[in-house]
Amino acid sequence: MVEPLQLLNEMPGGIGLQFQGEWALYSCSMLAESLSNMAELYPETKDDAVATIDSLIQIVKSPELRLYDKLRWDEDPLESLEGDKSHVSYLSHLAWMIGNYRRIGGDNKYKQLHDSVCEAMNRRIQQSPLLNIPTYPDEPIYVPDMMVAIVALSDYARLNDCKYSSTVKAWICRSKTEWLDNKTGLLVSFLDDNGMRDTPVKGSYAALNCYYLTKIDAEFANEQYDKLKIHFRQSFPATGIREYHDHSCWLGMDIDAGPIILNLSPSGTAFAIGAATYFNDIKFRNSLLKTAEIAGHTVKWNNKRHYLLGDIALVGEVITLAMRTNYRINNLRYCR
């Protein structure tokens, strides 16, 4: 655990303040998810996991980490919960982390904050005719960002007598009927103000959507995972997820996908490990992990393992850990 400013400085400087904030936020939330996964797999680690997630929440609550969202919305996300501006990127990850903290045995120190954040997200989502709210002003709706909010509300519902479960159910229902790409059958990556966008589905977004769906609706997640493999899977020269299903990209760069090499999306390939783990798709999972090893290169010392690539992109190492530990322990995590 480090000070918030030091964590932000660990993010690549060339990506700019906004993405440094986003990557730091993801690093914290995905580590919290990893720890909660492992606490359920290995109950003897719960006490340490609760303490570490507590520290991660403190980092995310800090003014330094909130700054990226504050600058985009011209107001602080935690000081404006009574307002109507979205702030969905920051608030959803914070709520997801608190949900994990409470779910594995943390006390009620964050309960009031959890209540307030989830009430604000639910109210803002319900006020939107689309049941979707933008990550930032004057930008499209990023579906994976919205899905974090739905996961967070789903976890909150399990802890609070199914409160807000109606929002989760309504969002999933509309996603199955209104927000599927005509060509692939996958959830779209973006939505505009009218509820649809012609931009092609991105492999990184589609794989991330599959992962989040495993925490909300296992059947729908499985359907999406099958479609992901049909349209985005690549087996040669290395197994992984393509960033684009409709054209090749032998060498490119995408702020979300990372460096695209031989068509493969680093982010999409890592996120696919989460669904492969959940559905016990062992052969494909092993192939994905081989690709991750080629790209990340594990080093070992003192009984510890570390991806050298994590020295460049810490968030990638943390995401991979969350995906590797996404085992199916409970059938569904939302109220019926």
C-alpha cells in the first residue's frame, strides 16, 4: 500500500491525467475484487483481505484519486451526491469495492457511504430514459463503465434485502433486447443519446462485458462468451481476443486495448480469462494464460511471482489476477 499520489505516479505519464486516474482506480478496484475472490477460495485469507481492501478504499476516497473525475465534471463526485451529474466511472468502482469489503466480512464503517453512493447511482440511472448515464460530459455512453454500476447495485442488493434489484433486472432485460450488435449479437461497446451507435464492437469491451456479466446473469454471460469466441477469438500465432472482428490490425495502439500486435488485444485477452475461468473453459483458459505469459513474462523470487509487464502497466497485472481468480462460487449474485 502506498500514498495515493505515489500510486498515480506509478501510472504511465504519457497517458495524461484522466487516464492515470482511471488506471489507478481500476488497479484498486480489481485488486479488491481479486482479494475478495481469494478470500472465498481460501477463507484463511479473509482477515488480511478485509484489511487490504480497507486500505484500497481509503486510496480511492482520497482527493488525489478523485481529481480526474472532478476535473471532467467540474464538481467533486463525493461532494455532489445529491446532484444529477453522472460520475458513474468513479462512483461505480468505489461502490463495487465497498460491496466486496462488506461481502467478505468487513464491518459497517462504510455502510453510510455505500448507501449514499448507490442511492445516487440508482437515482441517476432511473432518471435516464435509456437507463444509462455517461462516463463524462459530451461523450458517448461506455457500456462497460455502466456495467460496473450494475454490478455494484447487484452486490448492494444482496446485502440490503434486494434494494435496487429492480434497476439491475430492468437494465439486463433492456440489454438483451435493445443493445445488441446486429452483426455479432454482442452487447454494443457504445451507446449514443438515442440508445444505439454504429461504431463496431471492440474486443476489449466485449470481453470486459462478458466478465462483468458473470457477476449478474450467468446465462446471459455464457451466451455472450460463446459469441465472443465466435467473432473475436484468434488461435494463431498466439491465442487471444482480437480487438477488431471486421478487419486486421497487425500493429496499432488503443488507450483501452493497449498495444495491438498481430490483431490481438492485450486487454481483451486478459478480460477473456475472467469468463474462461468462470465457465471452467480450461483449454481456452490455458491458451490465454500462455499468451499472457509470453506478453507479461513471469519472474519468481522469494516464493512470489510477478509479471515484468506490470512494471510498465500495473493495472494489467492486477486485472489479470482478478480474471484468474474469477471462479464460479455462487450461481448468481443478484436478487431474483
